[in-house]
Amino acid sequence: MTANRYQMYNDNPFKLGLFGANCSSGRAINKLPERWLADWDSCETMAKIADEGGIDFILPIGRWKGYGGKTDFQGTTFETITWATGLLAHTKKLTVFGTVHAPLFNPMVAAKQIVTADHVGRGRFGLNIVVGWNEPEFQMSGIQQREHGDRYEYAEEWISAIKKMWNEKEPFDFDEDYLHLKNVVAKPKLHADSSPLIINAGQSATGRAFALRHCHAFFTNFREADVKKSAEFVAQFKSDAKALGRDANVYTQGHVVCRPSRKEAEDYFHYLTTEGVDYEAIEGLLQLKNITRENTPDYDEYVRNLPPKNVGYPIIGSPDDVTEKFIRMHAAGLSGIAFSLVNYVDELPLIVDEVIPRLRNAGLKTPQLPNNA
Ligand SMILES: Cc1cc2nc3c(=O)[nH]c(=O)nc-3n(C[C@H](O)[C@H](O)[C@H](O)COP(=O)(O)O)c2cc1C
């Protein structure tokens, strides 16, 4: 694996990624006129601005069914491997991930889809493995969702079989508890015969253990109120990975509202998380977690008070403020952040023009690598 093959292997100490742009409304449950519609032209424009502007990666969400409400939050979504392949064809430097539900993708098909995407991107495809969350998505697919622990056991076999398909030169059998594959062949291999960056964002102990065994990067929530705790978590994860002979980095996620002044950013964030909210979609999301009017005292207040918590970790302010928060995350040992925006095309230029140069001045970003296409 050569250093200039992957943007994610570049020397930037703190990597920036765009999160959720394959889904309508991204990650903010809003009904604002400028909300993200996730149409292809906008996605392509976003990726080009990101690629040329120094963003390191793009991370989609594996979503198959929306949450309803006025906007059917995340109801319009592109499948992520094909979406990534298209974006890789239009970019030169950044890594684009596919977020792949292990139980929904036959491993033989997934292995080849990933190889195809990786060749189109000349080694810039990344794999985010998810095991499934929302029951209605499984009902819609006709596939039975497994018990929580079994989901990761299955994923373990799934990724092991796929890695074999990426690496084995001779036909092989794969006969385990869940997968029984006979006389498997797979050509071509990955671009330059290496592994794509593999990530996982499980929050449970089982999910974390899976990530330690199979992934190069893991996601955790940043605790601003207790940066020391975040730092301890990151240090522990890295040392647990080392004990297994592996190198792993830890990333976090959030939502950015960056405006020329702090006041403008705070006013917009307030608007986004009050008047701008699609509350019916929030109710749809809560229903999935079995939080209903019937079983929740003060339900209306609960729903009203949920934003902005549901938006992801908020990074709100002027370019100086946003840079400062990224610096604090880096100081906690985090290797980067995947963040969402209300409108990726409208809001990205200010980040590229004003935040990235500040990060460079702070030593958290190096000049971009030359194009590898
Ligand atoms: C950054 C991030 C991205 C995620 N992306 C998805 C996704 O696209 N689709 C999905 O079903 N779950 C997604 N998840 C959920 C996780 O994969 C995981 O299932 C969840 O955090 C619960 O952890 P557990 O599986 O260990 O219980 C994501 C979580 C995080 C923090």
C-alpha cells in the first residue's frame, strides 16, 4: 500500500469527511427550503468541491427506508457502493466509503462490487461495515434480522470470506456456521492488491470487539464536557488494537454549522433545531426505538426537546470556532471527523476557504497530495 494511494493514508493528522450526503436531508431532520435533496447532480458537485478543497473522505449512510414526516426524512437515498463508484469516477484524491449492511449483501456479490469500485477509484474505496439497525428495513428486504450478538458473528464470517476472495489466488471452500461457499474464485483482485480501509461504528462491546479484529478505524462520540474521557477511550482502543497486532484509529461524528460570524451560526442552528425541525419525522424515528406517547411520560415535551441532540455532535460557529473544536478533538487523540451539513454544496466552500487553511496553520493538515489519477 503506497502512501499516495489513499487520501485516508495521507499525513493529515486530522482528517475531515462528509457524512450522510447520500440521504435526503442528510442527518438533520429538517424541513427548511434549502435542505439537502441528495440528487445526483448535487452529490457530484459536492464531491468535486470536497476533492479539490482538501476534504479527505466521504461517508454515506446505509439507509433503505425513510422515517416519514412531511419530508420523509432520509426517504430518498442512493445505494452506497454504486453511489461511491460514481463519485470515485468524478474525483481524484479523496476516499469514498460504501456503507454496507453485511446481512443484506451476499458476500460473493459484495466482494466483487467493492473490487469494481476500488478499481474505478484506483484504490480509493473504503468499506464501512454495518450489521443493521432498523427493523422495517429488514422486513422490507425479506431477511430476518438476527439477535444482536449473532449479527456480529455473521459479520465476522462475512468479512472473513470477503477478505479471502480479495486475496486467495486459488479456488477455495468457505464452510463456517453461517456461510457455506464452495469452490470460490474471484478475479480481479483489489486495485494494487491491497485492502480498502475498513471501518465500523458499533457502540456495543460486541461491535467494538469486531472493529478491533477487522477494522482500520472505529467511530466514537466525542465528549466535549469530558475531553479526558474521550482521550482515555481513544488510547485504550489503540492499545487494544496493538495487542492484537493491529493499527487502528478512532474517528468521531458531528454536524457543522459554520458561518462568517459566531452569531450567524448560532442563530441558524437555533432556527434549524426549532422552527426548521420536521417533528413528525422525529416521531417516526422514536417509534423505531419504541418510544411512544403510550409509554413515555411528557411525550410532547420529549419530542420537542430532542433536537438538537439528534443532529449529532454540534460544531457551531465562525471558522475560528469550528477550527478550535477540531483542534480539541485532535488533542483527544481522534484522527478525524465525519460531519454533516444542512446543504453540502452551499456550506462546503466556507469550510474549504476558511477552516482548512486554519487547520493547516495549526499543523493539522498538510498540503494535499498530488493527484493519483
Ligand atoms: C458514524 C456512524 C455511522 C453509522 N452508519 C450507519 C449506517 O449507515 N447504517 C446503519 O444501519 N447503522 C449505522 N450506524 C450504526 C452502527 O453501525 C451501530 O449499529 C450502532 O452504533 C449500534 O452499535 P452496535 O451495533 O454495536 O449495537 C452508524 C453509527 C455511527 C456512529
